[in-house]
Amino acid sequence: MKDIGGLLIDLDGTLFHGGRMIPGADELIAGLRAAGIPFLFVTNNSSRTPANVAAHLSGMGIEAKAEEVCTSSMAAARYIAEESPEARVAILGEEGLIEACAEAGLTIVTDDPQYVVQGIYRSFTYDTLAQASRWIMGGAKFVLTNPDLMLPSDDGVMPGAGTLGAAIEAASGMSPVVIGKPESHLINYAVSMLGIKQQGAVVVGDNMRTDITAGANAGCRTILVLTGLTTQDNLEHYKTVTGVTPDVICSDLAELISMLGV
């Protein structure tokens, strides 16, 4: 793993589990800073703002700054703004998505949108589904921040943005543009944020279906850490399912730190 231009590091399952830091996460980030290796925290989570994400990491002892965070909401907002500057956007989402769309210069509306952009939205109702479907059938473009069907929570798993998106797709008959992992849009945006070349970017994550597949789809190198969803026991299964093989596999963050020499 030579000529690393920057690391794109997943969060949940890679650096922490819920509110608990995975051993070595603080040392990894401190080592990258000391070595001068650029990095970003890259997450499919669309609900939190970059400041919220940085605060969550810092609260666990992982030094983080808002400008080091790249979310699916930021990438979705940028995708729309580049395609149609100041576009009229109906937002089905939470604080992170609202802030990202506003900062991208999009016009947030509650009627006659050009785009319907949807993330995790815990206030989602039948009326929300009906209205979004009508807008999309009427010509609005459907953008989904991330396709995660389920999310972990303190009370067990809960429906994710992808589950809500599936309902809208079924009702409207239109498939969304998916921004987050495993699609390449989020990774491409993170690469542009770092200002590096695609071949110099390395995606680090625990999930073969999302992190590693997204890195491969974006033409980046990948490092799988067996700290979360993917384990030694299910690795071969996920290789078969995804058709992807990581460039490097580390059993834990200590091995990653050693491999990177930080």
C-alpha cells in the first residue's frame, strides 16, 4: 500500500460501535495527523451535520473537526447543485440534509420541486409518501442519500433511508439516484474534498457490501478492517456476493496502524 494520497475512513463498525470507540481508533487518527496523511471521515449517515459527527467522535476520544467529515447529505446536495444550481428541492430528511442543501445554495421548497431528496426521516408518514410520489410522478427527480435498509439503535435495528426510499420507489414507479455507499458518488465527492487523485485514495471500512464495494466502484484502493460487520467467518461469502476483493485486509486497527506505519 504505497503512494497513499489520502484515506477515506468509515465510521460505525470501523472507528466505533454506537457510542463505544473501537480500540485503536484514537491512535489511528492521531498517527495520521502526526504523519501528515490526509483523511476524511466518510459516512452514509444523512441525519447528522458535520459538526454533530465531529462532536460524536470527539466525545469518544477520537479527535475530529467538522471540516474532516463527509456525509451522504453533503454529497447529495453537491450532486444536485452541480446538475442544477439553485434548484428547487423538497427535503425528506433531518438536520444534516437540510443544512447541506442550504449550504449548497439549493432552494428549499414545500411545493413544485425539481428534486425530491430523501434521507433518514423519522417523521415520515403516509402523507409524506403520497406527496413525494406525486412530485416524482409529476417530473421531479428522485435523489436518495443512502440505501441502508436498517440502522442500529439502542432499541435494536430500525428502518433506514433505503427502506423509506423503497416505499417511494414502489409508489412512484421511479428509481432514485443513489448517492451513498455502495454507489460511487459519495466516494468521488470525498476524493474531490481532499483534492487528490482517484488512484491515490484509499477507502477504509468494515463493510464489504458498502465501504469496500463503494471504493471499488469509484476506482479507489480499499482496506477492509475486521472490526464490524465483515468477519473472518463471513468474508468469503461477502467476496462472492459483491464480486469484490479488498486490496488489504487487517484483523483490527492495531494491524492497520502497523501497516500504515503511523
